Amino acid sequence: MGAELTLGVEEELHLIDLQSWQLSARAPQVLSRLDQTWYSAELQRTTVETNTAVVRTLTELREELLRLRKGLVEAAARDGLGVAAVGTAPRSTFSDFELTATGRYGRMQEQYRLLVDEQLICGTQIHVGVSDRDLAVEIMQRVAPTLPVLLALSASSPFWNGQNTGYASIRTTIWQRWPSAGTTGELSSAARYDQLLDDLIASGVIADRKMAYFDVRPSSHAPTLELRVCDACPLVDDAVLIAGLFRAAVRAAELDVLAGRPRVQQAAPLYRAGIWQAARGGLSGDLLAEGEHPRPVPAPVAVRSLLHRLRPQLEELGDWDEVTDLTEATLARGNSADRQRAAFVEHGQLDDVVRQVVEETHGAAAGESPATPVLRRYRSRAGDEAVGLNAQPRPVYREVIEHVRALGPEGMAITGAARDAWAAQRHLAYVVAGPDGTREQPFEVDLLPRMIHQHEWTQLEHGLVQRARAIECFLRDVYGEQRIVEDGVLDRAAVVGAPGWEDRARRLPAGVVRAPVAGFDLVRNEYGGWRVLEDNVRNPSGVAYGVAARALMDAVVPGMPRPPALLDPATAFERLRSTLLARSRPGTRAVLLSSGPASGAWFEHRKLADGAGLLLAGVDDLDVRDGVVLHRASGDPVGVLYLRLDDELLDLRDRTGRALGEEVFEVAAAGGVVLANAPGNGIADDKAMYRSVPEFIGYYLRERPLLESVPTYRLSDESERRAVLERIGELVTKPVDGYGGAGVLIGPAASAAEVAARRAEIAADPANWVAQEVVDLSSVPSWNRTEATLQPRRVDLRAFVYVTGTGAADCHLADVALTRVAPEGSLVVNSSRGGGAKDTWILVDRGADAREGDTGVRAGR
């Protein structure tokens, strides 16, 4: 038989210094203590390769891998080293590379330079016995469409050169730079394969046959077909699973050859696309389904589809039960990339990630047993902040989730009733208009908090302060000298006369702070990265709701375990007060000017005024005399007006019809009163202007943005509009001047009729619309009353920066954030669209920054 279907594995393993958690170039010393039958050197001195004996069963393969790892771990321990079977060592940097001293490797470094110097990567090579080389070449081409699934299962290299790359397997991208990596293209025989190698060697591009680094190839040194595309796997069972699937795929291809079934040759660009897709998303994104015209499907669907397609061969080989169990276990816990990202999120330290992969490499084949009971009914998903793919609560959420489990459905029902009563008594609600007038809609706070780690909050603080400074600089400039227009950074038509522009705002005094209260909507994607979704500098709301959510939780669930370092959101009141008073004249009062009880955020207006010590007033409570704004009831002069209006200040009239808004503005223009969040600010939080905020940061601050924006299309641009009109069903479209979720259409959730209607609206008035790529929001558990269980719900975050100037020291991120929660199955979090909220627990130890220093990783770009 041409395919003996034996198994063997070569593993490349990093050596890790257990004190510094960095790579160690002591492979020669370690290898001197090991049997060269099983262990050998690699290109880099930080790596050792193991070679198993030839085996016939998956059980034997597992035992071999464990045997060789044990031997290497024991030998490395004598030098204080550990071993990590991982695509890239999480803390590796370019400077860690040291070449193994052989003539061949020296020649390679001389020829390929940086390409060699960046090869701090490790893979798993799986050999399946195929002694007939013509058959091996034929099988090689037939199994190619299965390789992206195997790569996704193995993906273990999200971190590289100190960065979170955004890839599940950055090793693949590094490896594919070799001129002989990837696919061979169509070949008719082993002779043609050999001629290809001869031609490559003759070209001088590769030095020898060992440099045939194709993703799958006839082995250069054994009668096998060799799979080379996979990352090294920290858990032995992941490598065993891939070996089982690959062997079954080889057998399936052999049977097709014997039956004379024609080969369907996949186009090389589609093959490369499938490999790239697997490297990018791993098991958390989409994979391309097998077939002549592949389409993206969720990774678990692609994995299970391959498993069931190979069932006859797996049963023939006696592997079906074991491979099925291994498949479900891997899908449940995620691949190594998923686990590494989860480890990093806990504290933002790469040392934690390195420690995890070393422990997995040294440990049991299947990894450690779960620390706590799984949430069996929880619909686990990639990107859940609190629960892993294995339905295990993440460490920071364990005590909270256990508290909820201990209460049980009956206890949660009682607690939910207490919450509703507490909220009703305090009118924790927002006001909505109906056919019979306005009414209060309860602002529902879920009984599980959302937690933000210290390193994440620090990242957000730096990025949002930067963004608030740039927006304040922009507002001062466009209503002043308009340098950004004169220098050609923005077109004049995109500013003057655009939605939100108010020409009279140019009359306010130079140097006035125009946006002392800035709100930012943020989302966290399935890879753990934060993005700014919207800027709000007209009328940002949510501070009082965030404070109320904490007060509710303290009253209703006082026994829920609290972390020791937890910011108090109520400190935002004093921060608001000091911000408003910073530019007001001594002896004057600060007033929150509200549209009154019919305003949607009337609850907030009352609570902010009470908490920050502001006078709460409507237009009829003010007067203007002799160039001074007065509070009618007290007669006190007003130094600052915090505008929380549903209408524009300049349109305000009192009950007598007096144009009091214009009079107030005239006083502000003369410097007699400060307007907090002044008229004209809408130009900065216009949805189309949002796209230009990174340019503001570069232009005004001479810095690179610290937080990324969501890719946004400005539809007044003809080329962007044409592209968007073809993709309405894939994008989020929204009016440039919209707020509260009004007018937002999420394409993937829309009907064909809704998509067609939106396309017509955009075509009729393109400048009124923007489009954004869909962000698959992260999720946090919420209590589902109907099912009496925890279920994931999508969330966003609104954070607030208080601004007294344009310097970094003049801007402060408030200790409060509002987590907004989408309804079941929705991506829209706005309260007016059925969303709720969570108490946001910001876990910050104020002294920790000085003690811990840098997080050790930079945000991927």
C-alpha cells in the first residue's frame, strides 16, 4: 500500500528563562545533555526540535510527545529554563535572535538577512506514512483545502515583538515570507515536483531541498507526507487532534485516487486567502468552507464539517471517538491564541501569557482541569469578557458568578423585584414621548456588573484624554483662525455649513473651553481591542446613570463580592463641579440649564445638579440684565451655564416669548458667562467628522492616535459612496447628525426591504449619511428572566473626560463609565431602543501604575 498511514511529529519548542520569561539562547548547552536520536538544533539558538518515533495510533503519539517534552523539560530545568510549544514566544523581540553556528545556517542568514533574523517562530510538523512519492504528490494537492482548518486549530501566536498583532497566528504571516513557502501549484507527478525543486535551487533562491517550505510536502528525509502549516501547540492533545484529522484527510484523498475521482484543483489565490483567514481569526473568526467557490463560515462550523466529512476514514482508522472528543474539547476551550489573549486581559502583562504557555507545555496532555464548575447553559462565544469558550468563568468574574449561582432563580427573582422597586421609588428612568404625552421608561440595570481591568482603564485614559484634547483644539480652531482649513487638512465645505456648524459660535471669546464635558462611546471587539465608536461633545449623558447603577447595586445586592480596588463613580460629581467652576468668575453660581421634566435625561439633570452642587434651572428661571445672566429666584449672578438642552440655546424663548437664549449668548460672547458645551459643538461630534479625529490628533498634538476608530465611510465622497451602496447589507449606516440610535441600520440584521430603503435614502442625500464596518461587540453575562439563567449580551461603554484646557494635565477621565447593554440578539445598546445598563466596576489601584510600570505590550495596529 502506498499510504502506510503511520504517524510521526516534529515539534519545535522555545527555551524560556523562568526568571525573566524571555527567550534563552542556551539550546546548545541543553542539547548536550540529550539523545540526538530524538532532539536536534534549529536555525535559532533559542529553539530545540524533538522527533518522535514512528507510531500507528494516536495514543502512542500522545505518549511519544509527552515523553520527549518531559526529557527536554528536565534537561532545561538544570539551567533554570522552561519550554514553550508555541508559535511565537509572547515576549520575544528581534534582539532575541541568535543564529545556531553551522555553515548552512550562516549561509542562509547571509542570503536572507532580516528574513532569517525574524524567525523566532516554532511549528508542529506532522508526518503521515506515504511511501509512494507519486501518490504523496497527488494527495498533497487534494488535502490542501483542509489545511486552513488545521492551522486554525493550532493557532498559538497572537503576540510578536512586544505587540498584540490582531492575528491568531502571526507565525504564519512570518513563515509565508519565505520564497518557497505556501503552495506548489498544480503538479502531475513526483518527477514534476522534483523538477520544481531543481529549478528553485538552480535559480539560487533556495540552497537545497530542505528549504522546500511548502505548507504540505513529501518529506525530504522520510517516506511520508509532511504537514508544515501549523503553529506549535502548547497542549499535546491539540497536536494529537491535528494529527488525527490530517491522517484521515490523507486516507480520504488516497481513496479518491484509487477510485479514480478527479481532483478539483483549488486556485492558488483562494488557497492563500483561506490560509490568511485562518491565521487572522483562528477559531474566533470565519474560515473559508471547502469547495470550488469557498464562502466564509464560522470557524466551529468549518471544523465540525471537516470532522464529519472525514468520519468514514476516522472510523476505519479507529480514531472517530477520540478525534470527536478532542475536537469538542478544543472548540470548547479555544485554541492557544484564545487562551493567551484571555490571560493577557486579566492584568495586561505578557509575563502572565508566557507563564501560561510554559505551564501548558509542561503539563498534562489535555491541560488543567477546570477550576470552577462550567456554566452549562451559557451560550459561550468568542469575545465574551466574563466566560471563556469552555464555559468557564474568567478569574475576575468567578466570585460574582458564583454569588448569582448561589442565589438561584428564586433568589434572583426576589433580587430583581427589589431592584425594580428601588428604581421606581427614585424614578431611575428616561423620559420618552408617546401619543398621550411623555412617560417614564424604566432604566433597567442588570444585576451582574461589568468589570474593566486596570491596564485597560489606563489605556482608555491615555487615549480618551488625547482625543478630548484634539477635539477641543479643533473646536477652538474652526471657530477661530481655521488653520486646519488653511493648511488643507480639511476642506472648507466639510466644516463651514456642515451639520452641527453654528456660525455665531465664532463670536465666543478666544480661549474659552467649548467642550468641558466630553463623552466617548467605546466598543471592545472579539479580540479584546478597544475602539472609539462615537464622540459626544454636544450633550453627552450618562454620568448620573452610572452613579445610580452603583447605588442600586450597593442597596440591592450588598452581599455580592467586591474587588478590593474599585473606583467610586460618585467622585465624578466633584470633578464636574470643579471643571465647570474652573473658568467662571468668583462670586457667581454654576447652573445646569435643562429643558425640564419632558427632557429624556431629566433624571440625570436632577442628579447632576444635586450631586455637583449646581442650580437646576429652566429658561424661565433665568434673566439677563445689564449684560449679566441672573438666577431669578435667588438673584444670584450666573458665571457658568452647563447646557443640557433638547433644543439649541439660540432658539430658546421664555414663557413670554422673549428670546432669552439669544440674550444669554450675547452675554457669553462678551465674556460675561461661560457656556459649557457651547453652541456649535455639533461640528465635532458630527458622524462624518468622527473619521477625521485621528487627523486632528496628528495636526494639533503631533501625536499618533492611541485608540483606534471604527472604519468609517463618508458618503459625500463619490468613490466611497459607490462602494457602500453595494454593501449596505454588510455595514452600519447612520445619519451624520443622529443621536440616541435614531436612524441607525445594522445591515446584517436588516431585511431586504430595509436595505433597499436605506440605499435610496443615501442616494437621495449622501452627505447626510455615514457608514461603518460592523464591530462584533464583546459580551458580558446578563440575567435572563425568561430562561432563569445567565446569557451573553452585547455591550458598549460610555466614558467621560472633563476638560479645562488643551494640555494633558487639563483633561481628566472621570471615575465613572456607563456600560450599555443590548437586548437579546441585538447590537444596538441605546436605552431608547430597548437597551439596559450594567454597573461598571473599574478595578484600579491608584498606586499600582508606579509599582507595575509598563504593561509590556503595545496595541496592535
